[in-house]
Amino acid sequence: MKMILKDLDIVRSSKMKYILNMTNDEIKKEIRDILKQPDLEPQDRAHIGFIADTKSEYMHDGKINEKQLHELYNKGKYIDSYIMTLAINSLRNRKADLFTLIKDQGHGKKVLDFGCGPGTHGIACAQNGAEVFLFDISKKMLDTASKRFSLRKLQAWVIIDRKVIRDNTFDTILCTDVLEHVLDPLAIIKDFVRWLKIGGVAHIHVSHGKSYERGHLPESIDKWHTECVLYINKHFKPMSDNNYKLIKK
């Protein structure tokens, strides 16, 4: 399994507050420091997850240009404020879920944070003792997540090519607000089935808000509700009430 281990520089005290207890202002300061932008602000609620002014930035003649879409998550006009917005919302909007996520993610557990963004979920699991692996198509996201790990004297394995991940590797896969952003969510679900150990858990949350400007692809959300759900029901125990926790058969 070809991966890069980030040998992270320690730039702050290990006494930094447990991530689930951080305030919005503390998160803002952390992201500003990492990105070296002291005046950076998160996007307002009307533009949560806003990555493009119009869908024409990555969609032409009714077809999505995947390369251009990926570029928006790496060098887009809004990427820095998007990172900050994700870091804040992953706590404020998902705090209860995060406590559920980390409850069983202790020492000896291998956890993949897939589409890790700024790394909040992975950090919470690592602070609980899990061995965490990070994957994201955005190098800027991965760099930010790695530096957030560094601030807490935590280490993470960074995977730069998902094709090298071996079958039956992970105890847990986290995938929150990701599948609505990708062209083929079913292919990723199939990868999860291969990568998880028997009895392994996938924590999946898919936003139902359809907006090309936010990167929420209506086609992908429709696929989630149809072919993805059928495949999930075949390979996992029945979905929980909130469609979040799945256990591999």
C-alpha cells in the first residue's frame, strides 16, 4: 500500500483543546494561522459550500468537466473560505454525529477519513486513539488537515491515490458530505465495501441540497437515492434511521 506518512512539525503546545470543544472563533484563528490569512472569513450561510459563481465554471453542454471541478477544490476562487466554512460546520452541524463517530474509534482501530476536507472527523478519531488515514482530491485540503493534526501532536497517513488501498484494510470509513460532490458515488461505495473488514463500519452522510454552485451535483444525489441505496442494502446491514451508520456484512 503506497502511502506518504506526514512527518508533521509541531508548532503549538500539545495542550490544545480537544477539537470537539473548540469555539467558532478558535476554529477561525486556527485556519487563518494555517493559511496565513489573518483576515479570512468563512462564507455566510447563504453560500455554505460555495465553490463556483455559476455551474458554467465546470459544466459545458450539459456535461461536467471533472478536471475543472477538481481544480475548483484545489485552486478555486473560494477555496480558502470554503475550507474555513467546512471546519466550522463540521462541528456546529455534526457535533452529535461526531460523538457517535468516535465512541468506538479507539486504540487499534484503523480509520479512513475519505474526502477529509480540513480533517475534523479524522482529528476527533485520532484524539481518541485511532490510527487515521486521510484522502481528499484537494491537496490544499490535505495540507490544511495535516497541519491541524500537527497542532495537536497527532500523526496521519496521507493517501494520495485511492487505487493503492488494499482490500479489508479499515475498521471504519468516514464519508461526510462527499458523495454529492463526485460523479460516480456508486464506484466509491463499492470501494468502501472492498476496503472495509467484515463487520467494519461506514459512516456516510449525503446532503440532499442540490446546487451546482455548491458542488452538490443533482445527478449524484439522484444516484445515491437509487443505485447506491440498492447496493448498500445488499452489502451492509440495514441502514440506521438517519442513514449514517452502516455495518459491512
